[in-house]
Amino acid sequence: MDWPAEGLSSRICLPGDAWQAVGVNEIAQPAGVSVASGPATHAGRRVLVVEDEALTAMAIQMLLEDAGYAVLGPVGRVEDALDLLRSGPPDAAVLDVNLFGATVDPVAATLEDMGVPFLFCTGYHNGGTAGERHPKAPVLGKPVNANNLLAAVGGLISGEARAGSAAG
């Protein structure tokens, strides 16, 4: 969904065998309203997801994959994230701050050393101490809005992300 000032626009994709349209006419797109970009826009872009809450991790993974990203992980432990990074840098990363009581700082520091942009997706205000140590990283508050997450990841990849620019 896209909800600019001009109005709400929604794009729904269903497999061809999941529905049957009878008596439905395609309507023209109103002037000035854009349709959200499809998965091809992000094809091949790799996003590391580091999240210890299984349901949250799966939701983030599905959201990113539906948008066309290739997801690395998700993983819920610092060691697993560092192992994934040894195979090469992703294009961006989504990091939970607290992973089963451990801080995600080693992962964030490695990403910084690799020149990989990342954001924090956390319940801590302003990212807690991780946000203080990595002030350039945007912070999305949990529960995160899907559109905000996609916009923030897209901003990381395009180089348009700003610290504290995304509130979720």
C-alpha cells in the first residue's frame, strides 16, 4: 500500500489460479498517483536480517522477500550473523538491538567496517546504547510499520537514509 497526500493506492498480487474475475473492468490510474514498485526493483539486493524473536523475524523476512529482496537469515544470534557476513557483504541490514540478552554491537561494527548501511528495528527508545554508538543508523520502533520498514531499507540501499528518519 502507498498512502500519499493524494490518496490511498493499493496493489494486490494473487496467483492466477487463486481467483476468477468476472465482470470486472480495469480502471485507469488517476493522474499523479503512482503504483508501488514491484519486486523487480529490488531483485538481487541482499538484506541481512538479525532478529531473535521468531515471529518478528519471519514477518520481516516475508515482507522483504515480497518486495523482491534476497534475505540473508534471519538469524537471532551475534555469532550466526557474523558467520553470514564472512560470505560477503549484504547491500543492507536490519538489526534488532538485543539478541537473547547480547548486544548486536559486534554485528553493527562489522557492517560499518564493510561499509554496509544498516538500521535498528527495536523496542528501545532511539536504539538504546546501540543507537548512541551508531548514530548514523536509522531506528525503527517496534512494532514496525511495514511501509516504514520498506522505505527505510530502500533508503539505506539508495544512500538516502538519515539517522532517526524513520519512526515506526
